[in-house]
Amino acid sequence: MMKNLFLLILLPVLSFSQSSDTISAEIKWSTDFEAAKDQAEKEKKNIMAYFTGSDWCGPCIKLKKDFFETKEFATISKEYVLIYIDIPRKKSILSTEQLEHNMALLPKLNKKGVFPHFTILNADEKILDQFSGYNMDGKIDKHLAFLKKNK
């Protein structure tokens, strides 16, 4: 009896973690700005550049779970070419080349250097809109509205 109760409690937890992993696997992120521009031009889509500090930015870390691992984001992300621009404090997280690439994009697409930060641009590098921040309260409606408005 106790074993069955344990399984009933554990099953939804396991299902949720598996579905979260499946959602994350569906989302295609680029880390190469030139490749993202080429893809955006071919597919006639805007680019969503996401700036994060993956190892130090609390709101970025929380946003990953609360926003990027949701079905809503997985759905809207298909409307964009996504580029993930990480600026970690631990330099060993990225190759030297990737870190230099990401740092070069900072003054171009995130002039204020704030994190988390979204920049929507077209394949010609024209910035269409920007959005920064996350309150870490689990409310992602502003982030979704921003992406829906700019697709």
C-alpha cells in the first residue's frame, strides 16, 4: 500500500521532468550570429538574441526554468531564429572563440549590458525591439507578449 502511494506521488514528478527535457530538446538555439542571420534570411524570420549570464545571473537561471522550458516558449520559438549569447563569469564554460564572439555582440545588441536581455532583429541586423529583466516571480506573460508582438 505504501509502495503504491509512493509511486502515485513520484509518477507526476517524473513525468514533469521528462516533459521539460522533451520541450528543451525541441528548441533550436544557435550560438553563431552569422549562421543565425543566414538562417533568418532563408526562412524569412526575425532573430531573437538572448543574452544571459548562465553561471552568475540569478534572474537568467530562474528564467530558464520558468520560461524557456515551457510549451508556450517552445511554440513561439518556432517563429524565430534563436541565438543564445552567454557571458559567463567562469571563462572555462565557453571556448575562447565563443566568448570573444559573444562579447563582440554585447555592445552591438545589448548596449546597456543588462541581463537577462532579449533583442529582436531582422536578418539585416536592424534592431526591431528589446526587452530586459525578470522578476523571478514565475510570471512570464510579459515575455510571451513581447515575443508574440515581434514575430
